[in-house]
Amino acid sequence: MEENLSLVELNQVLDSSRKAKHEQNKFLAALKGIDLDKGQTKTDAFEEVKKRAEAKLRGISEEQLDLSEVGISIETEDE
């Protein structure tokens, strides 16, 4: 039986995966005395703008761009 996930569900899976990876990296960096979250707000804002611009240039949504980064493509049916 094949189960299909919605775009929202796939986005949540992707976000959860990224958060888990960040927490793992944050822990490993903390062992070395490095704070990965220090000064993160400027980088986040820039990354968001960059992501929106790239999605717009490609003619896709930000969610589709996120999924394409991990190798998942979405086919849409035109009605």
C-alpha cells in the first residue's frame, strides 16, 4: 500500500530533520566550546531572503525549493 504525504507534511518532515541535525551539531560544537547560535539572527534573515529570491527565480514555492534540496520533487497536475 502506497501512502502519499501532502506538501505540508513533507515540509514538516524536512523542518524536523533540519532541527534535529542542528541540535546534533550544536551539541558537538558545545563539547568544543563553540556556540553555534551566537549571532544567528542576521544569518537567518539573510538566508530567508536568499531562499525566497531563489524560489521566485525558479518559479517554485519555498517549500518546493526546500524539498528539491534533499532530492524530493513534486509533480503537480494541472486541472
